[in-house]
Amino acid sequence: MRYVAVLPCLFSLVMALPASAAKPDLPLFTAFKAICIDTGAKLELVSAAVQAAGGTPHYPNSGSTEYAALPDGAFPKSLVVWDVTVEGRRMMVFAGGDHTPRDQGVQSDGTDDFDSCQIDSDADEDASVAALRAWAGVAVQFEAVISRDAEGNPEITQTHFQFQKAGSAHKPIANKAERLAVRAKGRYWAFDIARSPKTVSVTLIHSLPKFTP
């Protein structure tokens, strides 16, 4: 699959937003559920949810930034970025995906197609992260150190979950064969948590169903 689990992780984690006051509720969880989970990470629905929350384009002249697809799919082919404030906390939303044109005779089995939605916050989001880990409902697939500081200490870490959806339930994926079968049916989802000293980033990715041109 042609994506890095954390959508524009290395780009966005180095961008620090102004700090805002902590609140006793779960602003990141609230934002992620409304903007990414409830929309299924579909760009048009994410856009509507962000606008309903009062969000504005991060790039006001165009509202979007296009990236060329890299060989290993390090970025989606399209990416839209917004600023939004949820429960008094400023965040950034990234949404996009990779969709093979289905009306141009493109030779592809469609297994690389996906939708993605990411939200970044620079505040203390431990409570929201705990709630999102519980929402995932499956065991962590892997945890990794993405980068280290000059002293060799972990600087950016990634926690990765994968699951299949059956209605509203999340079920674990046992092996590679099951993962490929689930992806072909459009039931494969990946969820990532990336953390740096200044930012927490949560990303939902949905692999779209396989198709035959």
C-alpha cells in the first residue's frame, strides 16, 4: 500500500501551534470523532465537518496543497489543510487520499486507493489519546521511534493500529492474507498516534474497495 501510516507526519509534527489552556474534557477526541471518524475520512465530508466547526483553510489563497505521488507513496496525491478551534483548543486538520481514476482506463487493481484524515494538536492530549486508544478497540500492531534527538533520545514516536470494520465493530486482523482480503472489500482501517515533544498527531486511513477498470 502506498502510504506512510502518519499522513504528513514528518511535515506537520515540526509545526508548533500557539499553546492554549487545557480543559477538563477531551478536545482532540471530540474533534477527531466529529471530523475524521464520523465522516469515514472522506474528503468532502471532512470538509463539511471542519466548516461546521468554524474551521478555515490553512492556505487561504487556495485552501489546498497538492503533492505529486512519490514512489513509496509518502504523501497522498491530494492534501487539504485547515485550522480549527475545538473546545477552545487550536488544531490543524489534514485530509486527502489517493484515488485511481475509474473512468480513464487506468490499469490498476485499486488496492492502493485510500482516504485519510489527520488532526494535530500542540496541547496536553493524554486523556484524548487514551480515549482514542480505547476507541480503536484492538491491540497495538506496532510501536516505533520515527526520529531521535541529538542525544539519541526518542523525539517522534508512532503507535499503529489496524482493524477491520464489521458494522460499528472493530475486529482484529490475524495475518497478511486476512489483511489483503479485508482491504479488497474496503473494510481495512489503520489508525495512528504520533507524538513529539510539542505535538500529538492522530490519523485515520481507510483503504477503499478493490475495483477492476
